[in-house]
Amino acid sequence: MTVWPGQPYPLGATYDGTGTNFSVYSFVADAVELCLFDDDGAEMRVELPEQTAHCFHGYVPNVGPGQRYGFRVQGPWAPNEGHRCNPRKLLLDPYAKAVEGGVTWSPAVYPYKIGDPGEDLTMGEDDSAPYVPRSVVTNPYFDWSDDRPPRVAWNDTVIYEAHVKGVTVRHPDVSPEQRGTYASLWSAPVVEHLKRVGVTSVEVMPVHQFIHDDRLVRLGLRNYWGYNSIGYFAPHNDYSSTGQRGEQVQEFKQMVKQLHANDIEVILDVVYNHTAEGNHLGPVLSFKGFDNESYYRLSPDEPRYYVDYTGTGNSLNMRNPYVLQLIMDSLRYWITEMHVDGFRFDLAATLARELHDVDRLSAFFDIIQQDPVIREAKLIAEPWDVGEGGYQVGNFPPLWSEWNGKFRDTVRDFWRGEPATIADLGFRLTGSADLYETSGRRPYNSVNFVTAHDGFTLRDLVSYNEKHNAANGEDNRDGESFNRSWNCGVEGPTDDADVLECRVRQQRNFLVTLFLSQGVPMLLGGDEMGRTQNGNNNAYCQDNEVSWFDWSQVEKNQDLMSLVSWLAQLRRDHPVFRHRRWFLGQVAADPAAADIAWFTPAGGQMEDADWHGDGQGLAMFLNGEGVHTRGRMGEKVVDDSFLLVFNGAPEETVFTVPDKDWGLRWRQLLDTRHAQPEGEDGPGYGPGETMSLVARSVVLLRRVR
């Protein structure tokens, strides 16, 4: 095989039309062999001839797209010192743009000798090549035509959290060969549904190449969610509709292109905090075999062991410049080459740990801030991890938005009837200024959600008090035990009409609160159709009907679907529900000057004491003539004015409409006691008149001009 010196950058396999340059990083390696595989699986090895700045590289003429390859590393085997190089193990390219196959679990995939008395200390002798996936050289050329990112403003954004396979694998109107694939996400029936729901941005759960854990495979389960990455540049190959080598890259690009053509953004859920290689007893698939000490956080006192802030066995070493480079290169690649619009960072607090504590001035945040490509994308943090001090809601830098866990907790507590939640609810309804205002951020930096993939679906939130995770094979020990849920009086399925009515009303309450709060609403995919997981609040391993969408629920829950569509349209039509800046909030002598005001059920403006009692009802006035920010072209924003009335009490409550200074006539648009919004057909109210709200319900009034 002819091998030229090649170039150290870019890392990975880069095809230029006549051949491919290969380059990989390792600080500890003595030599790196490139392994090329033919269609019969025969392996040809050649040592990369050059080393530049710890990058081993070489150029191979006449090697092009579709070529399978991997690496073997000659280097130190000293687990007690943190080194786990083993040339008997075939390694995935950390920069592979595509991956073929998966892991067949065998003792050979572990770097040590299984069953040795020293556990992981003796080097394994078995060749792992027959049991591990291959990297694939990809074709970099794709016709993007006139593709343009939608660039939806943050305050106009509505996020839909979706799983590539789960959304479409049972969709009757998607062609069978496309179901559960990238191609299905841009199919006409799915796009039509997304647009009906009012989605501007699809946040897809992990599509970086991931691994199905050995334990799950032995149980007949799979790592359905995908939070077990092994390739940060490669779209997961199981979601390819053709199954052809490397074609998942082209198919993913086509998905993005077609969603963009329908004005829908694509946000990736990314897992840069850990990899699928686990702890000291885990397999060697890539990073661990190239340079374990560089890529992972090792215990300072015993480098044989890993620091684990994620609960998965390892944490990537954000203090190493090559690891930071890997993450930045990956992010830029997905933006520039794959045209995605943003990222949601799983367990993002781990990325900010340099020594031990979470540090908002860490190098990770610094280089994101300075990068002219990445800083323009939508950046969303899951602002916690499982380490000490890991709960960091409200503490990320100004460039970042966050999953607002306090919104979820407060709104759940209010609607299940917890006392003394009014003050917190006021903050959540107005963008959580208590969390974000003093750090230079805006209301839209709060990504509001009631449910997400991790936990109950919305239907299950109102149907179960306890988790029901026995199918996960852990004796119901896994998953969150404190869900802030309420089953309306009966656990699980029931024929009780009163309980069922309570449950659908509670779902409507949650959806109204989510869509009409300041900030960015995130809807868990399927909640709009009443999707259930039968009480499983940790369905990470359920690649089956437990997790997959049942599209027959759309017809069965048309009222819920229509409500979500109506709420999204209402939000889109009325900027008063999506302020770009914070409310001023002063108690105004002249109501016309107030941008917001709060009222007790008796119709008077709330005072300090009202916020801190056990009351479970309040009304929020949003003044369409008091918006103090300008439109995109500097124009004054004038909108309708609304009164949003909440009754979280377990009994019917009477509310009094505020006096005439706040409005002479009001039209009821929505009452969650009813299945459908009333719109302009709703009853009218005048100043001082009373209206009765049933237990746990919301009423929306619009001031008549």
C-alpha cells in the first residue's frame, strides 16, 4: 500500500477527490497503524508515517468514500498509571464521519483479560476486530442548493423534543422502508403534523453514533435514547433508511435541508460529557485505546480509576486542549457541514468542571464565546450533572439558554395543589427573572418545559403517582422517585369518568401554562396527542411500543391536538406572550402605563402579603399597549391585552374582574373546563363582575377594544 506523509489537519479521514488523508491524535502512542478492510472483511495494515504535534498522519492515494477503516495503537499498557493502549484492539476514528456496524459483545472488546485476578490490570490478547464497528470514509460533496437556516428568533421559538425513530416507526402514512429513519422526519405527514402543532424547532434526541450497552443487550433491551456516544461526527447508522455504507450522512443532510425548506430548525441533543467506554471495567472502542489519560478525567490519586460526574462511568477531560478541540471541531462540523441550527448539551455542568467545581469562566465557555461559528447557533444547557454542586440552573453565561428545571417543578407543584407556590409561579410565568435577569440574560434564555424525555409523559404525569419501571430490568429501582405528579385519585388506567375528566383538564392546564408563559416553550413529542409510557418514567431502554408514538392517538385526542395548535397560533399572533425583555412590573397608578399587573381572586391588585400566603389563585394582566420593547424595524409594538386567571385550588373559586381602569369589556377565549377554546364565542364580562372557575382550571380573557 502506498502511503504518503499527508497532513496533521484536519483530523480524521478527509477525502479530496483522489485519495484520503488520515490523521489521529495521541500523546502517548509510539506508533499508530491504519487498518483498511475490504468487502470480505480482510484487513490490511500500514503504519502512519508521520507525527506532527502529537498527530499521527498519512495520505493514501485512491482510497475514497465507502472505505472501511480503523486504527491500532502501539503504546504503554499501565492501567495503574492511566494508560490502556493495546494493539490487539481495533479502534474507531474519534473523528469518523460515518460508522458501519455496532458492537458484538465479547471478551475481546475489553482491553484487559476477562477473569484475571487483577480485574483490569492484565492486557487482553484477543483481537477485537471481528466484534467492533468500522469507521467509514465519507463523500463530502452534497447539493445544498438554496438551503438557508430559518434563523427563528429566540422569543419566537417553539421547541419539539423528538426521537428520530420513536416519532415515525409506527406512522401509518410514512412508507414502511422510511419509518424510524432520518428520511421519515421530513416526510410530508410528519412535517404536516409539526406545522399543525406550531413547531419552529425540532430538538432531536442523540444522533451521534452510540452503543447499546452489554447489560441491556443481555436483557433483550437497547439503549433507545442514545445517551451513550462513541462518535461525535457520525450520524447514528441505525437511522439510515438504506443501510448502505456511509449513506446516513447524505440522508441526514437531506433531512435538514427539507426541514429548513419548511421553516423548521434542527437542534441536536449532544452528549459531550461522557462516552460509551465506561469506567476501568468498560470496553475499549476508541478514545480509551488512543490516549486514556488525555481523553478522560482520571482519579488524581489512583489514575487506574475514572472521575464520574455523569453516573455512566467516565467524564471527558475538559482540561485537555485536544479534547476541547475535538468538541469544538465537532460542533463546527455539524453547523457548517450538516447545517444544524443549534445544540442542547446533556449534563452540561460536567463540561464546566476544570478542577472540581462547576466554573462559568471555564475554558469551555471561553472558547464557545470566541468561536465565530458556534456562538451564532442556538446553545441550550441541561444545567446540571450528578456531581457535587452540579445543579446550576440560572448560572450559565449570557450566551446560553437553559432547560429551566425550576419551571417544571414549580408548575407541577402548583397544579398538583402544593401550598405556597404562588410567588414561584409568578416568576415562572414571566420568564424567571429571579434566575436570569441579573446575569445579563433575557426571558427567552429560559427554555420552559413541564415534561421531557427523562420522566413521565404529560398524560402519565396526571395518571400516576409512582413510577412503573419494572420492564427496565432493575426491579423498579431506576428512574426518579419524586415526580411531583398527581394521578387525580386513581393510579393508572381507570374507567372513572370524574378521574378521566380531571386528567384531561390537568393536561390542558399544563399546556396553557407552558405556551402562555414568557420564555421558550418546549413540548415533549407526543404530549399533544396524549402519548403514554404506562407509568415508565425512565424509558431509556425501551425501543418498542412503550416509547414509540401511537399515531391512532391523534384521532382519539383531537381536542388536545386542537388546543396545542390554538395555543401555538395565539402565541405566534400576540407578542405580549413572548416579550424579548423583562417586565418593568411597577404597580402603576395609571393602568395604561403598566406592562403587567397581578390580581387576587377578589379583583384587587396583589400586595406583598398576597404572594406569601397559602392562596392558590391569581390573575395576571398583560398590557398589549404597555410593551416597552420595539419591533425588529424599530416600530412600536401594540397588541391586545389579556387577563390570565389561574385557580389551583381543589374546589371551585369565584374571581372578580378588575375595575374599569383595566378594561371596560372582556371576552373569554378559553376555559380549561371545556375541551375546546371558545374564541370569540365565549362569554363577556365587565368590571366588577364575577366568574366561577372550577377546581384546577385556567381562564383566558381578552380585553375588547
